[in-house]
Amino acid sequence: MTNTPTQENIAKRQQLTGVVVSDKMDKTVVVKVVSKKRHEKYHKAYTVSKKFKAHDGENQYHTGDKVVIEAIAPMSREKKFQVIKKV
């Protein structure tokens, strides 16, 4: 069985949408992903945000850009996502 990525396998990878909050590193951006959750007992809606470091090989994304990131094999200790496109 081959490990070549097909259209079917690529679609199954985790994709998140967020905003670039830092582009100071070379070939890396920090993306803030915001999601809404509901409290189990009190049913109050609240927001949860998390920051991910994502690979940006051409340094083309800058602070304030809304982007889609996708999970990849780890590139470093903290970088496990890659920027796919700008929204």
C-alpha cells in the first residue's frame, strides 16, 4: 500500500480557520483560532481561543490575515500546522 496523498486523504486532515496574530518569525506565523462552546450544566455560551504555530514557507501571510491551517506531520517541537490559504 502506498503512502501517496490522494484527494480523499487530504480532505480528512484537520483544518481550522483563524487570524494571524504574529508574523515575526521566519517561515512561521502564529494563528489564533476562536471557537464557541456551551457550558454543560449552565448552558451559557462562551468563547475559547487557542494559538497555533503554522508553517508559512514564502512569508506571504501577515498580521490580521484570516487563514485556513491544516494539520501536518510535526516540523518542530511546536509547529504542527501549515497555512493552506487566505480566506
